[in-house]
Amino acid sequence: MRCWVLRAGCYVRVLGAGCRVLRAGATCWVLGAGCFSLLCVINALAAQQHSYLPAEVEAGGRLYQANCTGCHGPEGDGIAAVNFSKAQFRRAASDDDLVRVIIRGIPGTPMPPSTFSEGQAGNIVAYLRAMGGDGTRAAGDPIRGKAVFAGKGQCLTCHAVSGNGSRVGPNLTEIGAFRRQVELERSLRDPDAEIRAENRVVRAVTRDGATITGRLLNQDTFALQVIDSNERLLSLDKSNLREYAVLRNSLMPSYRDRLSAQELSDLVSYLASLRGRQ
């Protein structure tokens, strides 16, 4: 008899007479003659990955940027044989292993123990897993990504690179110098997950009922400065507004379902290559 054990998109084939699969919650148990020896393997595979919330990834990113980039680098490739962006780890096979390494360090190596709590270490692991795309991210090509940017992605409708494009959205000429690939991909997949200060959008209603929506450039006690969808730079006197509010949602669409996985990786690679005037 053949038994197939499915969990988190992976399968293990078990050969043995009288095998049964019992599912309890998120755990798969394999029982039957000749199957017990595989139980530990299956449980180990199940323990390797956890599901993480966007907030955990964001918190882990802040901790990583503040504490880990000095040795590992912003893209996670600063240590030989270790590359977080490609999900390559030298001494850890599971998320729990990574948590232990982060907290305890590695004796005899430059990796010191830390004062992180288990929760903080878990958030860093969440960020590392997001950085590597769980090892499934396709390799991107910046040349193809440039074509996606200008074509299917329609990015020049709102953004500019080296003077070409629109001023409605933030200028991306140097975006690769300030944003890591994992952050760029997250912004493309889920623009609402993190709206940075330079990307905030304000909606204002004037006293005569006109509605103005645009990217917030600056504000003070008396006025708002915005750039609207027609690329007009406007200064709005707050005393002439009936109401105004910073929107919680981004005007940028999600590309999660608009682009294929390969197109998305290509686009991320192109954006990461933008580090000054081309």
C-alpha cells in the first residue's frame, strides 16, 4: 500500500503494509508496519517552516537591519556559504534551529550570543524566510524586469526613472540603494503592508466641495503640499479645507496576481539595480 502524507505543499511517500494517515490539527501522523521510522522525518519536515504574519516580518526586518547587517549585509550574503536571500543556511535546517543560533550564537565563530528574546529571534527568522522567499523565488533578470517595468507593469504611469516617467509616485532612480529586494517584493505584492512616509496619500475636501487626492509631500500647521494625479504641485491652505485625511491604503495596485512569479522576480531585480542615474 502507498501512503501519501501531505503538509504545507510537500509530500512524503511511505511504503509499507497497513499504513494509515491520521490528521490531528496541523500534524500528520503515520501509523502502521514499517512506517514508524519515517515519523520522525515527517515531523522534522513539518517543523522546518512556520507561517508568519506580515507584522512579524516587519518587526524582524527592523531588528535585522539594526543588528545583523554589519556582518551579514543588507541582502544576507556577507558570510561565506550563507545567503539569506537564497535561503542558504550553513548550520540550521529548521526555523527552531535558526532561533537557537540567533539566541545562543555559534561557539568558536564570530557569531556571538544575543540578548534577543525568543519572540524577537522568531521575528528575525520570519524576516530571513521572507528574504529568501522560502527558497522558492525564481532568479530575476533586470533586463527583462526593465521591460516589465515599462510595459506590462505600467510603472511609468506613476513613477519616473532618470527623468523618464511620471511624478505622481515616488522617483525610483535610486530605489535599489535604499530598499532591499525582500522589501521591494513585499511592496509589489502587498502595497498596503507598509506605506512609507514618502508614499502617503492624502484626500482633502475643500469648503466648496471639491475633492483633491494626491501624494503628500509635506505639511505644516497651515498647509498641505501634494502632487495630484495630473502631476500638479498643489499647496492647500488648511483653513480652506472642510476636511482632510491621510489614507491607510496605497494607491499602487498589488502585482501578486498581475504578474507571473518570474515577471515579479525580474521586476524586483530591475528595481534593485537602480542605484543612480542610468
